[in-house]
Amino acid sequence: MNRQKSFIHTAGTDTKGILYLVGTPIGNLEDMTMRAIRILKEVELIAAEDTRQTRKLLAHFDIHTRLVSYHEHNKLDSGPELIKLLQEGQSIALVSDAGLPAISDPGADLVKEAVEQQIAVVPIPGANAALSALIVSGLSTEQFMFAGFPPRDRKARNSWLEELRGVKATLIMYESPHRIKKTCQAMLDSLGNRQIAIVRELTKRHEEVLRGTLLESMEWFEANDPLGEYCLVIEGASEQEAKELQQAEQWWKELDIESHVAHYEKTMSRKEAIKQTALDRGVPKRDVYNEVIRS
């Protein structure tokens, strides 16, 4: 059990630094908190996803702390070096281009390693696009699930959406302007004509929220070019829909393994039938194979 008391340090015994996860504005610089500014000035080092972007922020708030790069392409080299500095007693602030770090970015890897090394990790809250989009969506906020970015490949995206079909929580995801049409069409095909809020340019001058159905969103994009980065908030599955989907997924529940495999063998090879049966039941393929050859 790893117990962290973020604000209690015993003099002379705590020699490690602190990793601060600092939230930065997602558009409007007025959303920068006083605490975030103070921490960025006090730490020995700031690790940024894009140093060019972060320099603009630091210049605006007159922050002169040393800045280094930490992103997806250099994390294997930069990560261990940052951990070493933290172990030596230097405190580091981790920031992303916008919003909270470590959400859908490599900062999560640094946090994981810091925790494993018994280094304190302290959040400095700030703006967040996903939650900001959720609270203005008009959709349920009782339960919600952040799904990240949809896969780019069509087949992978369809499988991903199929897994989300039965989720009753409101779904939140990010998407680029280049793929928004394909993603909305794929959601319409997989999830049905659910309610959706399409939010772009949050906190910026051209902030816009489109609320309606997935079909209406497709009609909108037929008449209007996508602009800016999008946050999508989608209605979750209804109680009835989730129940029916669960029942459909377990159609094989009354069958023994041999009968289960035989069902699939009507349309595919035995090898594929064994593989699919194992996937349905969540068991190793070898177990299914052994059961079939014994019968």
C-alpha cells in the first residue's frame, strides 16, 4: 500500500522532490489559477509536451523556470532522467499543451513510475475540456465515461464502438476535424441515433456547442466544414438497450462448449469456431480445444 500525505513533510527525512501535475488553460488564459502560477515559479524544472507552446504561457505570466521537453517520442529517454532528478530532491511541474496533464498523454507513464519510486505526485487542478464539455452538454452527468480518441482505422473504430454500445454512462471522447464526419457516421451505425453534444474551441472566442441527434450532426457536417478540435459527449445506452445487448451477447449461456463450437462451425472453420467460442466465454483457446477433442 502506497500512502501519500501530500502536505506533510518531516524535516530532514523527505529528501525526494515532488512531481506536480499542473493544469493549464485550454484556450482562455484567464483560466490559469494563482496556485498554478506559483507552483510553476517555485519548482526547479517544468516538463512540457510542447516547449514552444509552453514558452508562450510562461512569458505571459512572467515565469522564468527552466523548461525541458517531455512527450510521446522522447519519454523513454526523458522519463528516467526526470525521475532521477526527483529522487535527488528537485521538484518538477508537468504540463501538457492545454488542460490537465496525464490524460491521453505520456504524462501518465511518468506518474506511474514516480508512484512506484515512492515520489509524491500532487495535482494542481485547472481547466479540462472533457468535463467542461460534459457540463454544458445537457446530457446526464450522473455517470460518465471518458473514452479518449477513437481509433483511426475503420475496423478498429467499429470494434471499439461495439464495446461501448452497452455502456449506460454518458460517453465523452475527443476527435480531430479531419475525422469527425467518419466518427459521427460510425457512431450512428453502431450506437443508433442517440443524442450528442459536439463542443469545439472551448473557452476561446469561437466556442460553439451543437446539441441534437447523431443524424442531425451528420446533416450539419454535410452543410458546414469541421473547424477546430472537438469534444463529443454522447448519450449512454438506455436501461432496456443495455439489458437486451447483454442478453444477446450471452445467447450461448445454456450451451455446453461442444454445442457452442458446433454452432459456429456452420459458418466458419473449426479453428475459427474454437477461437470465437473462447472469446465469448473468456477462456483460453486451449481449454476449448481440449474439451472439443475429448467429446
